[in-house]
Amino acid sequence: MVPLPSSQMMYEVLIGEVLSTSLSTLAITLFISHSTWGVIDWRPILILFTADYIGFGFDHYLDNRPILLRARAAGEAAIVTVFRRARFALTSAAILLAVALILSPLATWLITATLLVPALLWDTPLFLWRQPAVQLSEKAEIEIEEPRSGFAIKRIPGMKPVIVGVIRGCGYYAVIRSVLDALYPNGPVLRSWDPTQLVIWSTINWTCISVRVSARCYAFSPPAHVDPELPQTLADVRDFDDDRVSGVPTIPVLLDSVYKTRVLLTTVHALTMFAFFRNPYIVLNTLYTIALVWIMDDKSPRFIYRLNTHSQTPVAVTYGLVHAYRWLNGSNII
């Protein structure tokens, strides 16, 4: 059995990575709100930021729970403290989410639940069944029963990128609109982006982001020294090895090739760029994401992975800078 990871590594996995991903949500939701409505309301922004944090944070916490059990048994107080802080962060996010929802319309509750529930139930067996009984050996007269297995959302072919794309591409705008529709019944104060164009581009982009993560994981092979009790996140292999063994049909597993996955993603991004060639934000961002498709591999440092999860953040930042510049120069048009 390999030694336990350091408390710094656990902090990065349980809090650092989760916060980084949620900050990308914060940036893109601020952009969506202002570009499609001309205003920013704190309620949908807080709802989406905290819901994202809970979804990712809860998943990472459960994945790494075996380490918590081992750390408690070994008396590793530093690691246990990191898990305690992770629980505190999740609890705080849940409280803030509840406050924002209480002050929002009922439609916002329903949309948020629709987005959050699949994330929380992603790897949860929904329907259980027993495997056929197998004989222990030729000489054995007694048959034993294998552990029960079941159906989970993650086992639907290609479901992960679809869920990520729909939640982040369509869901973010739906939550923001549900709040601002009630606040501004006469329509947007100022609209500089077509919502349909934004939703289509964002959905495609986030779907491809999810596939890129899977493709990067596909390129890894788990080191021989990795303890099977340690979650694969710590070994930088993410879910691929488990997916391949368990038969979870992600896009890279279905294609059985990192190269084919990259070609597919490049094609999809190129078609998106040509479809929205009049929008310089989308064109430049698409070129950026195509570069990430070919840069990310098994030797990529962690910050490259974070650039992947923040692939839309440059659009939000650029939009904000352009808006600030034009506002300072007396122009209200973006």
C-alpha cells in the first residue's frame, strides 16, 4: 500500500480544483447576464456559482472518501483537517444557494433542481440488480453471489459531455432568464448578444470541453504503484481506466483513439467557427480551444487542464474589458 497523499495535494483536489472550476462559472454567468440582458443580478450568479461548487465538490469528496478513512486510521490530522474544511465549504455553499433560491422565483427553483440533480446522481446506482451466481471452484459445492451492481447515469453512452453541455450551455442562461424575466417583464435593458447564438455556441463548447477532459484522461495509463484504494483523480488518470474496465462508454472509449477524438473535436469547433464567423469573440475563442485540443496530452501540466475548464473565461474577460473601455469613452454599445 502506497503512502497517503500530502495534505497539500488533498487541498488542491478537494478545494483548489473545485474552486477553480466554479470561478469559470462565475465569469461566464456574469458575461451571459450582462450580454443578453444588460444588467447583473446577484441571485442567479450566486445560484450557479454555488450549485457548480456543490456539484463538483461533492463528487470530489465522495471520490476521495477512502483517503479520509485511511487518514483517520493512521492519525493523519492534517489530511483530516482538509476534509473538514472541504465539508465546511460545501455546507457554506449550500447555505448561500438556499438564501439565493428563497429570494428567487419558483421557476428558478425548478430549473436549478433540474441542473443539480443529475450532477449529484451521476455515479449513483439508480436501479440495482444481482449478478448471476458463480461457482467458487471446480471442487467447491457452494456457490457464491457476486456483489450487486446497478444502472447509473454515467453508463449511458456519451452522456457526460451531453449533460455538461446542456447544464452549462443551456442551463446557465435558463437560470439567469428565470430571475431577470420576473425583474424586467418588458424585456432586456440592453442586449448585445443574441441569446440563441450564445446558447448554441456555449453548449457546443462545454460539450467539447468534457470530451477533451476524457481524451486527456484516455492518454494516461495508471502507474503500477498506484494504490487501488486511492481515487484516480490523484493519479491524474481521472475516470478513464475505471470507465474502460467497467465498460462506461465515454467518447474516447467509444472511438478507442485519442487522435480520432481530437479530429472529431477539431471538426466540431471548426464548424462552429464557420457558423458564427461574424462574431469575433466566438472565432477567436474557437481558435483558442482548437489549440487546447492538440496541446493537452498525458504530459500536460495541471495548469493546462485548468485552461481547458476556463476556455470561455477569456471571452468573458475580453467582453468586460471592451465594455469598460467603451463606457469610459461614453459609448453604451458593445
